[in-house]
Amino acid sequence: MSFKRFKKQNFIIDSANKFTAGKMTKRDFLKKMGMAGVGFSAYSAGMLGGPGRPFFGNVAHADGHSTTPPEVADFLREAGKPYAGTTIRYTSEATPPTNVLNELKSEFTELTGINVEIEIVPLEQVLAKATQDVQGQLGTYDIYYLDQAWTSTFSPDTIDPVEYYEANPDLAMPGFDFDDFSKPLVEGICEYDGKWIGLPFDIPIFTLMYRKDILEKHGIEIPRTYEDFTKAVEMITAAEKENNIYGTGLQAKSGHYSLECDWTQAVWGHGGSIFGADKNFSGNDEQGIAGLEWYQNLLKNAPAASVTSTWDGQWQMGSAGQIALCQSWAEFFPGWNADDSKVKGLWEMAKPLEGSASLRSRDDVGFGEIPGWGHQGGSSIALSRYSKNEEAAWLFLQWACSKDIMTRCTLIGGFAPMRNSSFTDPRIVERKGLEGSGTTRHLDTVKWTIDNVMASEPDLPIWAGVANNEIPTELGKLLTGQEYDGSAKKCMDQIAKLVDAVVDEADLG
């Protein structure tokens, strides 16, 4: 290992530990990570210092789905014999798949005799622990949870699962089927320089959700475009505001990444982009201004709490029956339909809104940005090159990402599976008619969105910093009337100056 890389890793570890201890602000931490060339997907950066994603309700339905396929069970019993008594370790933030996997891991131990310790910590500590592990090649952790923005950073420290599978036939789970993983997710989350650094594991993504009872009451068609959506939310607010029901609800808290997520989708939806091909901020062009003005109008048709709400507050609005339409995280849907929800069975899902303008071409944007109708964030899990229990960890990784377990994770947690076969698995299909806990009727729309219109924010080390600070802070000033006199143009011009300055300072322009 080069001395330069060693110093960089020390810098990352020290910064993460200071942030965890409250001795460094989130803003400074993200800035230092940008200086070190370590990005966060901005979605994950929004979770820093927090407990994870909290908006799920009572959705668990594991009963009757706990049988591992016989050929897989036989394989694990035989392949696991030499490693019985071994303990493998995996560290992760509190993502829905990790939480569910933590509930199911005893089944793997029963089959193989291999013990599994899953350490769930805040995201900055996931980074610190993984960095410390690779710096000293310690092998403390056998499996790493990797935010999609860390793919290149940890590429030298992980084992390509495709190559490992082919090179170790005695440890190759029957029917594992790499081609079954969603190709857009593989390309967007876990491939780097022609190599798989891990396996896709988590994919939050935007879709449209609507209250079917309210739309039917007012004779409103399901919105397909941004223009349709505007008309619908205005009509519903006018008709239902006295009943404390609004057309939509937003995650528009000043200075929080949730606001940046909403804004980004609005810009893409009006034909704009965050950066141009010249690597300058482009949110202040005609299309970007149109997107922000559209969002400003939505705020007039949303609960006042929208400007103090993140994704958690937006989820609460939907769960409480306070809003009728929402373009946001598909993960909301299972909780809104759970048995303890006030609006059980009333929410439905549709494809994300499309704009009248065409999406901006990838040739016309910078830093790997992918404009699309469905904003996403995602992660992978990977086998450490320094694991002292490589074979045992590989057996667990295959089990955790197998067709059966991925499907069962979705059945229990309601989130999008990583495998194509999960969407057509009979256990998923039979729940499409459910209106309460365990429903899967939203997953066809999620799959279509992933396969066809999945969008990604720019990929550059300083992005998480500006997406969590400069952009949502200035947007918040506009939306709360603190500055800019309601002018989207003035706000965007100021953001352009701030973002371009950060890009230039990092010598990325």
C-alpha cells in the first residue's frame, strides 16, 4: 500500500470518528470526504448521523415463507461443514434489507453451523470501519456494505463475485444465476472498470403514489405528466383543504438532502439537469427555472409542515391521510398500506411523472449524471479481500443474495428486490391482491421504473457536500421567504455561483 493511500485512509477514519463523536459538523465532514476523494451518494449522505430509514409501519409478514429450496439447503449443509463454528462479521447502516437479513440469519447458521454477526451503525461509522479494515488489511469484517459512491474507492479491496463463483465450483451455490440481477442496478451500483465489486442490495427509487378514493371522488384521472399533476393537486386542495387534505406533500426541509431530492426530480422532469457537459451548474437555465417554479407552486398545495419535513415527515403525511398525491420514495408504499395505517388499502402506485420536454441527453450533462423520471439511491454488499473467513463469508453472501432470500426480504419489508425473478416469484404474485400488510401490488411499477427510467445524480467526490448543504440551504431560503423575493431565477443563480466555486476549488471543472 502506498504511503499516500495510507494517509488518506487515516484522514477518513479520523474525520468519521470526530463526526460520530459530535466534534465535527456534517457539513465539514462531507467537505473533508470530498477533499479525500470519497463521495457519498447524496441519498446516503442524507442519512449521516441518523438511525436510518424509519418509514415502514407494520409490514412484516414472514410466516409461511421460511423454507430454503432443498437443493440450496443440501448444498449449504455440505459446503458449510468445514467452516462450522466460524464467525463472520458484516457491518452496515440500518437499511431495510440489512434489518430483515438480521432477522433471518439464524436460518443460515442452522444449515451451516457458521455464526453471523451483523453490526448496524450510522453510515459514517460504516465508512470508518471499512476504511480501517482495508488500511490494515485486518479482516475484522468479512463483508462490506458499500454506498454506490464508494464503488471505485473500495474496488481494490473486494473480490469479484462472478470470478470467485467460477473459480470455486465446490463453493458455488446451485442456481445462483448472476444474470438474474437487474442489469441497470448492476451497472449503476456495483460495477467498476469491468469488475463486479459486490452484489446489488438496496434500491430506493421515486414513483408516483395516489389516493384512489380521493381521485375517484373528484373524477380525476391518474396524473401522467407534470402538468396533469399540477391540475390534480390544485383541484384537490381547493376541494378538500377544509377537511385537512391537500393535493400533495413535500419533503422540503431547508438544508436537508430530502429537499434536494425533490428539486432534482423537478429539474429533470422539465428537461433540465444539474450540470451541463461543460461541468458547470445548469440548474439556473430555462428548464431548471421551470422545474423550481413548478415546485414552488406545489408548496401552495401542500401542508405547511412540508417546509419542516424530510422523508419521514412526508411519509407521516401520507400515513395520516393528509395528502392525496405524492411523487417520492416507493418504500413509502408498504407502510402506507400496512395494517396499522389509517389509510390501509387506499394508496396505489403508478409510473413516475413524465415531462412535456424530453429528458436531457447524457451527452449534454456532466459528471456521470443520468437524467430520468425516477430518482434513485442504492448500495451493494461485497466480499472483503482481507477476510480471514473468505469461504464461509462467501457462502453467506450467496445465501443473503440468493433468489429465495431476496424474495423473502421483499415479502417481509416490502422494498424492491434486486433480482428479476423475485418480481415473478409465486410468493410475490399471490400477494398482489392484498390491500394490507405484505402487499406486493406496487412492485411491477417499481420494476418498470428501474428498468426504463431510473435516474442518477452526478458522481463526483464533492457532490454529497453541495447536495446536503449549498443547494438545499439556498432552496430553503427561497421556499420560506427568507431571501430571493420568491424568484427562482435569483435563487438558482446564487446556487450556481456556490456550486461552481466548490467544483473549481476541488479542481474538477
